[in-house]
Amino acid sequence: GPDGRPYSRMIEIVGMSQKNGILFFTHRSTNKAKHLLVNPYAALNIWLPKTLRQISINGLVKEVPNDIAESSWKRMPRFMKITFLASEHNGVLPSTDALEERQAKLEEVYKESEIPMPEAFVGYRFTPDQAIFYEIKPRSFPERELAELQGNQWIISQLEP
């Protein structure tokens, strides 16, 4: 964040490809959106408990064009659009009742119409340039491998545990 403190938040990955990276969406007023304006670098951590493995991915995050956000918004289920609009995505919630009242009002407003994409709906692409693969080995040293993007090629190195 702007104060130099680390910040972590779970995201819902909407799409992933080798060419385009990882796609996700959020509200412009969230801390993650505000922090990405200050520092566009991020880390993604994936824990795979059944295999005792973890993947830590680092890279650059860039906002996607509005047409990509619009396309994703149109594919979202109606209830997700309503809940997105009902939450202010920032600050203290006075009560669950307040949130449910906002939701009920929006259900009434958009009772028989499409729900337009709000300006606050924003998408990002996370493009990795480094990944660390970690595997716990019972009764032995854990294994760590580093994959770094150098030019157009991923270089893999073994790391100290």
C-alpha cells in the first residue's frame, strides 16, 4: 500500500492463459485497486494441501480495457451483479440489514431490465515474471524451484530450501 505495508486479499480468478496471464475483477474503491495505482506489482500465492505444494507467483498488474470488463460483466450471473452494486466495497458496514436493504432496492430498480456495468467495475491482468514452486518432503528437505522469465524464456533454477 501507499504506507509501505504489505496487503493481502483473496481474488477470484476469472481467466488464465499463458499468453495473457491471470484475469480478475474488482471494485475501484477497494484497497487492492487503490494499492495497484501506487504499485502495480503483486504476488499471488496458491497452496495445494493434498500435494503439500505451494506456488508463489510475482508479476505486473495492468488494468484491462473497458470492453474486456464489459464482456465479463455481461457474463456474470444477475445475483453477482446485484451484490456488486449493493456493496460499497469500502469502509465499515453499519449492519447486514443495511446491505440487504440496498440489495432489495436494486432488485426492484432492475426488476425487468438489464443491469448496466458500473464505472466502478474494473478488471486487471496479472502477468507473472517469476514463480517459486515449493514442495514439503516429509522427513527430508523441502524442494524449491525458481522459474524466472528472461526475455521470452522461462529459466528454472533449484533454490536452497
